[in-house]
Amino acid sequence: MPVVKPYSPSDLKRVINELAPMLGDRIHLSQATREQHGQGEDSYGCLAPDAVIYPFCNEEIAQIVSLCNQYSIPVIPFGAGSSVEGHLLAVQGGISLDLSEMNQVLEINPADMDCRVQAGVTREDLNMALRYDGLFFPVDPGANATIGGMTATQASGTNAVKYGTMREAVIGLTVITPEGEIIKTGTRARKSSAGYDLTQLMIGSEGTLGVITEIQLRLHPIPETIKAAICSFETVAAAVDTVINAMQMAVPLARIELLNALQMQACINYSKLEGFEAKPTLFMEFHGTADSVNEQVALIKDISHEFGGSEFTWAETTEERNELWKARHNAYLATLKLQRDCKVLTTDVCVPISALATSILQAEKDAEASGLQSTIVGHVGDGNFHLLIVFDPSKSEQIEAAKQLSEKVVMKALALGGTCTGEHGIGIGKKHYLALEHPTGLNMMKTIKKSIDPKNIMNPGKVIDL
């Protein structure tokens, strides 16, 4: 991919020199650091920025962005580096803003069940800070991502079926605009009808409209009772039908995750799981009072038995649950181990719950026809699943087959009234699908981008092309 820079080397040098007295050794120009910040956990390769800067506060970011805007130098916000759609590629060069040093929990308000954090706080660190107040932050995308990155990509995860996504969790933001202005959106109130909803506009904007630096979050009380269980099935169709029936009966599951047989085998091997079979499997978790959890379990048992589900294997202690969900979260790493020197192309579609069986079964059929090993894992309670396509990057025919398979899965989801991305975002890899999904809305998105960022310095080349 050719890198076309909208600025000259002398402009970049001038900006670095002007920032040096303020930032000192927090400006990094080494090749290794730049390459680390020019890629995510994806198969798009690396396009390194020209510099990496570690700011400490809003005011520093405002000065950096303002100066970059003056010289048309791109700014690419960086969190934990766990994004999977090429969000971090410096397609026009520029400066990577690593917000990992802005990692303070600024306030916790137990009575109102909310908190405010800096963008570099990770979800695991936040939950460690909240545990003494009997609260937790439920959005769990698997990776120990930063809250800023999760907000920028509108992350979701295993708990979304009960607690929602980042769109439901975020109630206010601090954002640095492309012109270097520090603005605050939202309030601590639980609802508002005051003007345009700038908070929701910034959520999922993938760094293309501004730099998110602080996030006000809605929290939840730690449930009185938590139980986790595994149930296996003879076919993927039976497992999916169990999920559909559970959702249609409004069983308030906290988590319900699907792993197909190959994914289950990969997890058994990678995470050393004992006592489990390589069959289509549901990982489930129940939250609530003791009585409500027992009611949920009874309902799910009845539904799963109707579709030939096995007896439940339970994980009731914290340690057992953590081991179970760690194995689930390591599904991507487990898939990578299926084939030596391979890479994985990950799809991320979401469909209406009634179309879930059709979409997943077609994905399995297409994967088998492609000849590539492909696992399926999904937050199926809200219709979201991933096909993880294993391919050899040294073989052009496998690269092309992986791309074609991914496209088939996405196009089928769109045809069923779904979306090309349930939680990973558009980034650089799904821009052509965005145009198909929102053909009448894309021009308005471009108008918003041009209005807020007329010089196109905020993570250019992602989401939409100007």
C-alpha cells in the first residue's frame, strides 16, 4: 500500500522541534517503536507512523493536535494495539498518539453507579479499582483493551447480550477536536434531550473525528449470584436453535457464546481444557439473585435438552469461571495454533437473531467449500459471530481464498438485514462494505467528517475516504 503524505519532511521536523521542549523523551522516533505502533492484531501488515508521542494530559494533546492541524500532519490515536481492522496503519504517515500513560481512574461515584476514567485505563484495571465498591464494568471484548480504544471502536463482547455495548455504557466524553479544542460531551445524568448527541457521534468514530481522552461510564452492581456452564451439541444448528429460543423467550442470560467443533478442539488443545468434547458448544453465564439464576438455569436446561444438548458442566467458583472464560477469550490464539506459520482473517458480522442459524450454517458450508480451516466463535445472544479463517500468508491462492470466504460471509449477513461489523469497526478493511450497508447515509458521514476535520488529519484513510 503506497503511503502518500500530505506534508513535507521539513514540516514534520518543525512540529517535532516545537514539541520537544514540552515533551522531551516522550517523543519516540526509533524504527522499532514506530513499527510497534503501525499495526494491530490483524493481517493488514504494518505502516509505521513518523513519530510516536506519549502525552500525559488533555492540554498536551490539545497542543500536539493543534500543531499537527496547522501543518496537515495526521494524528493516529493508539490504545493497547488490539484492534483488528487496520485502525493503526499510518496510511498517510503522521504521529501516533499513545495514550497508555493517561491511565488514571479519575472518579468513582458508587451512589450513582458511574465513574470517569482516562482513555489509557484498561478494562481489567478498571474492574480492579471498582471491586471494593461492589461495582463492575461489564463490557468485555476479550482483549485487555483500553477504555478509550473500546469507545472509539464501539466495542462489545461476551456480556453484551445482558449489559449492552459501549454505546450503552458511555454517558459522557472529553474529546480533543482536530483544531485542538478540548470539549466535553454528555453529563452524569441518566438521560438528556439537550441538543445533538455528540457523545454518541464520537462512540465508534475510530479516531476519525477527534481524540477521546476521558470517558464517563455507567457501572453495574456485582451480581449476588454468578454461575457459568458449558453445554455441547451434536450439530451447530442445534446449538444455534437453543440460543434463538432462549432469546425469543427473553431468558436474561449474561453471556451465551458459541464455539463450533473445530474451535472447541483448538481451545481444548491450547488451553488444556479437560473433560470437554470437540463438539459445537455453548458457554453460558447466569447473573442475578440465587432464585432468579435458578429460574434461568431451569429454562435453559429445558430448551437445550429439546435440541439434544448434553448435561451442563458447571464452573461456579471464581477461579473455575476465570479459567473457562480465559479459554473462550483465547479462541483467536488457539485458532492460530491450528496451522504452523499461519495467519487468521477474522470476520465480524451481526444479523437479526431469527437469521442467525441461516447465517452461521451458510458460513460453515462456505468455509468447508473453501478448503481452509475456519473456526466459528460468537456472541450469539445478540446475533454476532466471527468466522476465523486460517491461511498461509506465503501462498497467494490461500490469501485470495480467505478474502473470498470473508466476503461471502459479509455479503450473506447484509442480505439478511445484518451488518458487516458487530464490534470490530470499519477501519481500513471494511470501507467498501460500509458503502453497501449504508448507501444513502455515506454522504452524510462524509459531510460530518469534512465539517469536523476539514484537513483530514484524524486517522485518515479509516472508515470513509474523502
